Amino acid sequence: MNNLQRLELETKGITLRQDELSIYLQENDLQPFPEYNPESATNKKNIYRAALSILESIANNPASMKSYKMDDMTVSDFHENLMNRIDQLERKIRTLKTDEQLQNESNFFMLFSD
């Protein structure tokens, strides 16, 4: 699976052209066609950042929401769910560490006494 396919997996149900998805990936420090590395915290974080960018673009264009109207979901329901997903992704991105941060973490605890 390449980065582009992983982004499509993260944004299931949102149909964008491949060149548009590629721009979102490139804006978030990823190339579309290299192999996705699930072991890389940085890669995972950048995929989530790209997905967040896509969702924010949709939220900033109310006219596009009409095309995402589902059978039993109104546009306002869609917007509310979209904003909830944006909030979830923002929280997840803030808590995820990059590969560099994980390497620089120390795994010991020092206790000082007087």
C-alpha cells in the first residue's frame, strides 16, 4: 500500500481526484507513491495531517456539502459529524509523536532526595 492508498483509506467516502490527493500529501511532507510505512510514527502523523486538511477543505466549502448528502442524513448532520471528525483528528495529531521525538525519549526516571 502506498501513501496515496493509505490516505484514501483514511478518507473513505470522500471522492477526490488522485492529483488533488497528491497535493494534500505533498503539503504534509509525503510523496504519494512510496510505500506506506505503518512502523513510522512520522508517516502516520503526516497521513492524519493530510486527512485533516481534506476535511477542513470540505468544511470551508459549504456548497460541496450538498454533494455528500446521504439517504437519511441532512447537510447539518453531515456538517456536525464532519466537525466532530476534525476535532478528533486534531486531538490525535497533537498526541502523536514523530520518529525523531520517539528516538529522543528517555525511558528512565530519576528520583532525588534531600
